[in-house]
Amino acid sequence: MGNFFIALRMRARSVAIGIAIVATGLAASFLLASAWRANALDANRKSFESTAADLSSSLGSKLATNVALTRAVRSIATMEPSAGETRFTQWYRQLHRGAGVPRDVVATLIQPISSAQLAAFREQAEADPAFRAVLGGRFQILPPGHRRRYCLTRAIVGTPGEISLYPGLFDYCAPVISTVGRSPVASLASLATDTGAFVAKPLPGFGRRSIVAVAAGVYRLGVPLRTLAERRRAFTGSVDTTFDGGALVRSVLGTRSNLRITLEHRNPGGPVEVMSRVGSAHTVGPGVRAKRIALPEGWSVLISGTADRPIAVDQRAAVALALGTLITALAYLLYRVLSRSRTRAWGLVGERTGELEYSALHDPLTDLPNRELVLDRAEQILARARRLGVPATALFMDIDDFKQINDRYGHHAGDEVLRRVGARLRSVLRDNDTVGRLGDDEFVMLVDSVGFDATPQLLAERILEVLRQPIALPGQALVTVSASIGIATGMPGTAENLMQDADLALYKAKALGKDGYALFESAMHVAAQDRIHLEMDLAEALGREELFLVYQPMLDLESERVVGVEALLRWRHPRDGVIAPDAFVPIAEDSGLIIPIGRWVLEQACTQGAAWHRAGHTMGISVNVSTRQLERPAFVEEVSQALKASGLEAETLTLEITETVLMRRPDVTAQLLGDLKRLGVRIAVDDFGTGYSSLAYLRQFPVDSLKIDRTFITSVARSGEAQALAHTLIQLGKALGLQTLAEGVEDRDQVVALQREGCDLAQGFLFARPLTVPLLECFLEDELACTGNGAGRVERSSGTREHRVRVRDS
């Protein structure tokens, strides 16, 4: 009886221990599954928010480009009220050669015309060949009939084939037309005019296309626009830009089927309106999320859906729970058979656990690490790289045209290609590097920089070379594959960032063509965006009165008197401050904006020069002329008009042309300079000595003076070679009967050397920096405190004002 009770107690104890093992194991399994599920949800959330931020940023950038086109058209319409279709078409073609022209966007300049003005409008329209082409050669207003007021198209720019939403000369202010309906553009333009803001509205009636209209009022230049009454009085028309909002969103959304993007806009004082909606609708659920992101100027975007590559939350939790349950069961079995086979039981547990862990972290097809294991190893490589101060490297690889292999040979052959590619990648890399498969035909390679002597580019070339070797498929012909590789190197914040950088580089490699690689360079994208924004801002700079001129004195070296000034352009940007011409003039040259800007500089300089002459300052004034200006026959007439309007005497105006521009088209340039000389102006060759002009060509051009480049002046007092070069250039000018001027004079020794060589004029920081009008007038009046440089002292002679600068010894 005693043994029975002892056995019973032992059995009860065994059952209690077994129950405790099972209960503890199941509780731990549930906790583990909950933790895994929470981590998966958090990872999905972060992935969705990151994707939403990237998509909204890309969409905002594209929207800003479309709206910037509206600003640019409005600026030209404001600065050039008489510009027609030909002028706008020329500007658009010039812009199209740059990097900032949006596709499938149409900008229309609409002008209100009274019935009394209609005949003049028609005459001007029919005289414009580009406008006649837009109208198809027929001047027909829709709907026909006499009205007191019309709202007609003045100019249209945009993508060919998308040039107009409405037929012919559509009257946007007209009543309803049976074939078209009443256009909402008129009310939209009225709202834009009254608010002074950019407004937007969806346009119905275009089938499945989500057409969006953006309107902005055009006002007379230089009038106040603070009140509604002032804006209505100054109103001269409107710019209405239309684009396919659905196509715009689809260009950002791409092939993602897991997201839905809604583009919205709120006009001043109005409700939020849906402009376009693209993507499948998603029901509410644990994996579905939504995020609204505000964009500038009333735009917003609502993004809903799931993460791009969501982690199966419930499946992951189930795997964790199954793993925990299995371990619990094995632990219980271990306890039950411990007395008979302890070693065998523990070996079984370890074997099955290891198999499960390996299966969870490796790709079943190629036996390579999967995304989860790759990310873990990437974090380890990053931590090691930070500790040793060396960069980490990731290579993203995508097999070119892999779908064609599946379509032609079948998925079994495609799987075999993936296995062979994985094996070849492992043969190229070292044992301490990682080769992983992320899915489909995407592979990733993590390179430990420690002990790695080759560059990532050489590694990429080696990988591409190995992959080009034909693959013999069982029962199939030889298959040759190529790949595209994106390379990211550095120490980013997280492994995800490193992988994303490599992924971006892969997209660039695929865009450049197949069978190649590309390096991740974030600065290239930033620089391109900065240039686009600067060009768009420059298109409005004149209208916003951000450009201004400064003037640098030029001295006669014999009498040391101020005999002239050079007008120099500056830009006071509202965000970036004063921008030097080197930063924005090349952009103006490329875009064609240098034409209106150069005309403004010429007019301002002539007006200021005439004002100084009336005040008794008998100085010449020099203006730089660009290549684009010289290419236009109308430039001679612009110079003539500037002289007439300002009252400046022609012989006191000098046009400076660089030696390089002079030699670009010598025959055409010589004829144009001859026309300018007949006006009475002077011609100077700027930066002389840096180009390739010969004595024969200089004799051909009707020039008056040579401006010797500063590179020949810097060492003229210290270098025998520089002195010889300066002597040659000055003597060449004398031999041709031309006046010579030295640029960039900065110390007294240079002045002495130039006087000894017989140079006529000089300018530079030694005498004065470029000065604003008030500071220059103070300089001329001998008020050195106004200039702030103390470089010289001015003496005035009696009678007309002559200004002598006594230069201090340096």
C-alpha cells in the first residue's frame, strides 16, 4: 500500500510538472506571437508611411513644376503684354531643351476682348503665323454671334497633341454651347483674378481623363494689387493651365496595386475638392492605412492602402505560435522520455528548432538568405563599419527581361536560372559577404569593406561578366542573361536606408540601359531640382522687381579721372539673398530669359546714364551683351529704342561683347556690329586675350576698345612673362588704333606697370567695388564714408563735373 501511494504521488508530481511545462510553454508562445505580430504591424506602418512620404514628395514636385509653368507664362505675359503665340512658342521650345518642362500640360493665355477691340485682335492674330497654325487657318469664334465681350485665347503652349481642350477660338465667357457645354474656366479665372492666388478645379466632360485646370490672373506691370478693386482694374487676362491629374498621379503611383492616391485642392474660401483619384479602393482592416499630407498652395494628397511588401501579420504570429507550441510539445516529450533517452530528446528539439529557424530565414528556391536575414546582416555590417570608420556597401541586382525567360521556357526553367544565378553570385563574393534573394528576380549583395581591396564598381563589373556566361537548362537551349546593378556605399542611419539607396541606384541603372550598373548619388537629384526651381524663380524675377544694377567706375590712367562706369547685374532672391550673375546668367542664357532681362538691363543703364549726364556727371556707361541678344536682328532696334526713350547720347554708350562670342559667327557678327556702330554707340571686346581672335578678324570688326582680361593683369607687376603678355596686348590695341582697358586692377604696382606700358583705362577693386547708384554718387561727390572701401580720393574740376581719383599706395 505504501509503494502504491508513493507511485501515485510520483505520478501526480509528474503530471503537475508536465502541466506546468505545457502551461508555461503555451503562455510564452502566446507572448512571443503577440510580440512578433506587434513588430510586424509596426514594420508595415513604417513602410507605408515611408512610401506615402516618398509618393507625396514626388507628386508635390511634379505639381510644383506644372504650377511653375503657369507662373512663367504669366510672367512673360506681364513683362511683354504684346507677346503673341510666336513669342510664347519660341520660349516654350527653348524651355523644352532644358530639364524643367512638364509633359502633357497645356498653358493658355486668355484675354478679355470687347466687341470694339475684336477687329484689332483678329488682325493681330492673323498676322501671327504660329497662331494661325493653332487655329487651322480659320478665325472662327465659338459660339458664333455678336456679344459685348469675349474671352479669347491669345496664346497656347504645351505638348503637341494636347494643345487645346476646346475647339477653335472658344469664347470662355459665352453661354452654353451644345457640343461643348459651358466651360468652367471663366468662373475659375474670375476667382483667380479676385483672390490674386492660384486656383484649381476639375473639368468635367472628358471621359475617363481627370482634367485639372489651374488659373492665375495676369495684371498690368507695376500697379498696386492689394485690394479687390485694384486687382480688377489691373486685370488684363488670365493663364489657364490644364493637365491630366489622373496621368500625373499614375506617373507617381507606377505599378503599385496596393495603394490609392487622391489628389485634392482647396481654393481660397472654398471647400476641399477632389481633383483626381487613382488606385483600387481598400476596405478598412488591420493592414489598411490612410494618410493625408498637405502640399503647398492649397494642394493635399490622401494615400490609402497597405505597405508595398507587407509582412503577413497573422501568418507570422501563427508561425511564432506554432513554433512555441512545437517547442512546448518537444519539451514535454523530452521530460517524458528523459529517463530513457535524454540525449536523443534534446537532439530532436535542437534539430527541429534549427530547421524551423533556417526555413524562416532562407529562400526555399535558392537557399540564399531572405529579406529578414539580409536586413539583420546589413545592420551587423553597418555596426562594424561605424566602429571601424569604413563604408558599408550594398548592391541591388535585377535580372534583365527575366519575364521573357518564364514566358518562353516556363517557370521551371526560370527557377533553374534563379538557382544558377544565386550560385554564381556566391562564387564571386567572399565567405564573409552576404548574397540574398529578396523575391522574384531581385538579389542583394552585402560587402564587408574590411579586407576588401577592389572597388564596388570592379565587383559589379565582375558580377556582370560572370552572369553573361550562358546557362545550360535541362532539355533546353542555352540561355544568356544580363543584369542591372545599383550600388550604395556609405554609413546611412539604418540598414533599410542602405538598401533603399541601392534600390534607387538600381532604378537609375535600368533607366540608363541593360547590362550595367549605377552608383547612388543623391546630390545629382538635388542639383537638378535646384536648377529647375531657380529657373522658374528667375522667370518671375523681373516682374517682382528682384533684379537690380550696380556700377563699377573706370578710370583714365593718365589723368586718373573717372571716365565711365560698367553696369553689372545682380539678383536679390527673396529666399537665397543676393545671387551673383555667375549663378543665374547661364540659366537665363539656356532658357532664353536673357532676352527680356538683357533688354531691361539696357533700358535701366541708359536711363541712369542719362540722369547722370543731366546732373553734370559726364561719364560713359558700358553694358554687357549676351550671345542670345546678338543672335536676334531685333537687338539693333532695341538699342535704338533704349537710347531714344532715355535721351542718352549714343556715343556715351559702350556695348561689351566677349571675345568668344565675337568669334562664334564672325561674318554675321561683323554685320550686326556695323549696324550698331551706325547708331553711334561704341563697341568693346570684353575678356580680351582669352579667346582665339586674330589680327585679321580684329581689323574686320568695327570695335573701339579692348578690355584686357584680369588674368593678364594679376601678375603684371611681379612676373616678366605676365608683363610681356600685357605689353603685347596693349601694343596690339595701339597698332589697331583701339583704346585699351585693364580689368581687375587691385594694387598700386599694377597701376604703375600699366601706366608704363601706355594702357589707357583701368577698373578694379583698387579704385572701387561695384556700387549701387547712391553709393556711386557719393563716390563721385568725394564722400568716402558712403563707399565704405577707402580705395581712392576724388577731385572735381570746375565747370562740368570731372572726377579724378588719387590712388593710395598699397
